[in-house]
Amino acid sequence: MAETAKKPVKFLKEVSTEMKRVTWPTRKELVRYTGVVIATVAFIAVFFAIVDLGISELIRIILN
């Protein structure tokens, strides 16, 4: 039973060790990555809105 109780503590120690090894982005990199994500999401949203409009119009033409 004592072995099982030590596993979460060991896990948290290993997590702490790994977190110290992480290479964190600089503020400049973080701003750039955030901009890329926002631009990509905006582009995809506009793309799907146009595709949706086109398919809706096509269906409306076919059904009328």
C-alpha cells in the first residue's frame, strides 16, 4: 500500500523536473504565434462562411 501512495508524489516530482527542461517562448514569439493562430482561424471562418453561402445558394436554386 505504501508503494501505491508514493506514486503520485513521484509523478509530481518528475513533472516538476520536466517543466524545468521546457523551452518557453519569448514574449515576441508568443505574440507572433498568437497572431498566426488568430489569422488562421479568421481565414478558415471566412472560407467556410463563403462555402456555406455557396452551397446554400446552390440548394436554393436546385429546389426552386
